Amino acid sequence: MAKVSSISMEERVGLILESLRSEGSIADLCRKHGISQTTFYKWRDKFLEAGKEGLVHNGTGSASNTEKGRIEELERVIGRQTIEIQILKKT
């Protein structure tokens, strides 16, 4: 079996797309590329879930805007906590 880390993201996507186009079995595809079926199905499920999210938000990027807002909020919290820690260390 090939190490999972030795397979690039592009190769993973290629395998998933090949499985969707192919009439062969997943077992044969995994054997051919030296990965376990469990690993393949995990990759496929993550890939399909990400595609589902894109359809849910109609490709408008509203999910990414929500995530950006959340990241900004968390950065502010971290900044405040950092200042509080520095103040407490000085006292």
C-alpha cells in the first residue's frame, strides 16, 4: 500500500473523479493505486460533502463569508486574551 501522505490532493481528486466515470470496481481502482478502500471512501465522502456545501449555498460564497466573519471574531477574542495575559504577567 502507498503511504497516504505520498498521494497529492490533485491525485486524490483524480481518483475520485475516475471512480465516478469508471465502470470498474472501487476495489480494482484502490488496488491499482495502492490505497485501502476505507481511505478511498473517506476521501470520496469529504469530496462529495464539500460539493454539497457548494450547492447548498448556490455558489455565492455565503458560507465563506460566514466563516470569514467567524474567523475575525475569534481573532478579536484571541487579541483581547493576549492583552489580558500580558497584563496579568506584569502584575
